[in-house]
Amino acid sequence: MAGIAIIGAQWGDEGKGKISHLLAEGADLVVRFNGGPNAGHTVVDSYGEIRLHHLPAGALREGVLGVLAHGMVIDPWLLREELQEVERQGRPTPRLLISERAHVILPHHKEMEVGSGIAKSIGTTRRGIGPSYADKALRLGLRFADLADQDIVRERLSQLEGIHRNPARPPVDLERVAQELFEFYAVFKDYIGDSLGTVSVALEKGEKVFFEGAQGTLLDIDLGTYPYVTSSHTTVHGIASGAGIPAVKLDRIIGVLKAYTTRVGEGPFPTEDVGRLGELLREKGGEYGATTGRPRRCGWLDLVALRYAHKVNGFTELAVTKLDVLSGIPEIFVCVAYRVGNEKVEEFPASLAELSQAKPIYERLPGWKEEIRGARIPEELPRAARDYLRYIEQAVGVPVRLASVGPRPEETVFLF
């Protein structure tokens, strides 16, 4: 048994796509267990750059089975476009398994998200993720298993249109949507199946199975900075609910974090730097959303949040990405605690009001001038960069096993 989880340790956008694609060489399965096309995993390799929204980044490895598990919500129209982009780049056709229990994102879901005003107030991707999960919770959703029965599809579409009808927009052409779903099923029916059984058998046989998380710990629907969160379980616990695999079957839980912190959308962000250094991090790091293109808010590493992410997930190791972005910054700030009113706070607050008032208490660490994208072994990193990684290890109590110094797979330093 070799179950390996790759989990975002911040507000998403940590570089999980690169880490998953890098480590999945030799994997048997790579499983996405949460979210939908609101994910934006970027992979840069010999074929070029590609941004994935449904497909696990690790599934681009030839021979790996990419599993879209039942915890996901899937937009079949966007999935088809994604597969067409893979083909256009000349990449090997991914092996794919779509859970028969996964829910379908329908056209009205996107319209609901935009029309409700939630997309603007919280800063969502407007991909219909939340409304799709809402219909799932209301037991009104359409699952991929249902696409085999045309009567059920028509009945469910009619029911949903009646419930969610918005007089401000023209009615949905239900028959057109139904026909498109039937066409999708005809093309992809051989890929739809029992993901739970497939993953369980693979683990029992001792195969190497990666679980690739989307978004990050602080966006978890229960454990994140609610209500400024996504609509699914982004933590290691999402593997149990979204893939049906008990956490005891995981051998490694890899927490992925940037050497600094970013977030997209609204919500509290204690270490955000809205000045010159924040802008510098954005430009050097290319901090623009892979799904929306929105500029990411940038700031310094937050150890309060990172320790909380470890408490939630039980990381066995850390992968630090974009270490190269800090090159040339003479002094690096790290948040070690918050000041809330007159109190020093070292635990991540559940209260939105308290977190919104939190002011970072920083320690300052020496930076380094050297460009490090050419480093491949620890000894090729400047002393200050190695000290920074060691500082993170000691502060969180988890070993840093690798540091990414650029977007390409080979631009990685393994630390053992």
C-alpha cells in the first residue's frame, strides 16, 4: 500500500500541480477528490505549459490513471475542452476514470452563482461550483450514473429549472442541454465507472496512489476562513469523504506551501502586503489566477496559519515552492503570531471578526542576492536560503523534503 496525499497548506495556488506532476512519475493512479473546474493546476514540461481544471496534474504522466472521484463536481463541457487542449499540445491521451457518483455542473449553476451576487461578494470563480454542491446537498443533483437514463436526465433538468427559475433571464433550453449531455455520455460512457472500487483495489494491491487536492486548507468549507472558502473539503479529510478512502491508508501527507503567501478573492489575509514588496512578489512570482486570471493578493509567510494547517492535516513532510521568488529581497518577513487588540495570539482564529482584526507579529530573516533557479542540490542554495527552509521546518515541526526553484520539473532541490 502506498497512499500519498498532496494537500495545499495555504489559501490554494501553492504549486500543487507541479509537485503532483513531478512526484507522480511511476505512479499507478492520481485521484482528484474535491472541487471542480475552480481548480487551476499549472504544469510546465517538455510539451509546454498547460493549465488543468479537472484533470489531476499527475495524470499527464504516460500510463497513469487519472481518477475524478465522487467528491468532485464536473462540468462536462469544460472537461471536453480540457481534453481537447491536451490533444492539441500533442500530449499522450490521458487514461481517465470518472466516478459514476460525481455530480454534473449544469448551465444554470453558473447563472445562479453570478446572479446571486455571491461570486462578487466572496470572490468565487463563477464556475457554478457552489450551486452544484448546493443541489447535491438538497438531493436534487444530477450524477454521471444518471446520464445513462434519458428519462431521468429530462425529468431532473425540468425539476431543477422549475426550482431555480430566474425571471430575469430567458428560460434554459432544456432539450438542448439534455441532448448535449446524451452526446457527452455516448463519447465518455466507457470512462464512467466505480472510482471507489478501483482506488480501493489499487491500494490493496500495493500500487502507488496519489491523492491530489485542489485549493488549500484555509479554503476548506468547514475548517477554512468561512465564509470566504470554497464549497468542498480541501484538507486531507476530503479524501475520506471525496474518494471513500480512510485516512489510515495514507503513508505520506505532503503539505505544499509557497515560500510566501497568496490568496485570490475576498476575505481576511493578515500578512498581505499592499505596498511595494507585495507588488514585487506578484510580478516576480507571476501571481495571477490560473482559472480566472485575477491578480493574487501577496504577502509574507504566515506560520500561525501554517501550523494550523499542519494541525488539521498531520503533514508528514513539506514541499516549499517558489523559493526563487525571494531572491534579491534583502530581508524576509515571517509572521510568528498575531496581535488582536492588546492580546498576542498564536492559534489560528475561527472567528472571522478576530481574524480580520489580526495584525502580524513578524520576525525578520536575512535574504539572499543570488539567483537560485540553477540549483539542483542543497549545497547549491545560498546559506540564507537553506537557513530559511530550516527555519520553516523547526517552526512547524515537519521536515521540508523539497524546494521548488522554478516552474519546470528539473528546477527542484530535494532535501533528504
